[in-house]
Amino acid sequence: MSSLEKSLHVSEADLLAALSADIVQLLEAMRVPAYIVDRQRRLRWQNAASIELVGDLRGRLDSSVGLDPKDLARARQAFARKLNGAAHTQLEVTVARRDGTPVRTSVSSVPLKDADGVMIGCFGLVQILGEVEPTAESAPSLSPRERETLTLLAAGLSTVQMAEQMGISKETVRNHVKRVLRSLGARSRIEAVAKGRRAGLI
């Protein structure tokens, strides 16, 4: 029998055996984010696509993924359902990319069991549905001068350069920057620019 004929008569068991032998390499090569968490909901493995999406969170608890508190509660309920015997769960959640950008995802996961059938963790695949558009409610209200300040911050201007551009004193610029940071809930100029971009202010 030729190799082509043999390949046409492969059984389902042979295919499954071939899959399980190379599963980790296959998952690493896939561009679909995949992960494994243990029974304590600690991330134990991520493929390259998962690390690219949310960063390397191996060894950290599920709360490190950057889920909204409501979505984190729903994810934990899904995990509990698998502990109680569910063969599969699927839910949509918003996660933060490594750069902080929120993205909507669909997470499909199954329990991983030991030889005695006891769940020891779960395996999940993540489908990226798209970036979350900032809502009008999430965009803080900035005065025209504060918007100008934020725009100049985004352009990388220093306090001195901003004072010259705006025709005001350095101290007034600092006051505008402080108000922008407070309005955006940011601790630094860089964080203010990132939050301003996400809110559609710049």
C-alpha cells in the first residue's frame, strides 16, 4: 500500500493521537490566543499570541488579566461551572491589551482533568471581536485650554515649549497639566496621553 493510500485510510484514533503528540507545538504556532489556568485560577501557560495580546502573565492570578470587575466575576462563575461538571463555557469579556487598549473577546474554555477525572485547571481559546469604542460617558469633560494642553502633551512638548506655544507662564502650564491629570485620573503625563487617546480626546 502506498503512503497516499495509507493516508486515506487513517483512523480517527490515529488523527487524535497525532494531534495530542504535537498539541503544545501546534498551539504555540497558532495565531489564536490560548492559555491554561490551574485550579486556583493562576495562569500556568500562554502561547505567543496570548502573550502578545495581554502580556506575559504566567504565574499570576486571573485578576491580573485586566478584566472589568463585572467581567471578572462572570469569568469566575464560568470557572465554577466547570468545577461543578460543565464540559464547556463560553462568554464575552473585555480585556486590556498590553498597551491598555480595551478589546472585546469571546473566551471558550474546557476543563482539564487528571486520570481520576478531577478538574485540575482549564484550557481556553480567545477570539478577538474588536476594540471597544470609547463612550461619551467615559470621556471626561475638559476645558478648551485643557484639551490644548493634552494635545501638546501628546506632541511631546516640554513645559517650557508649551508655555511658549500657548503664550502663558510655565507655572500656568503646570497648573493646566495638573488639572488634565486629575480629570483623566492619570498619575503621569504619559498615562494622561494614553487615557486621552482611549477616550477619543486626542
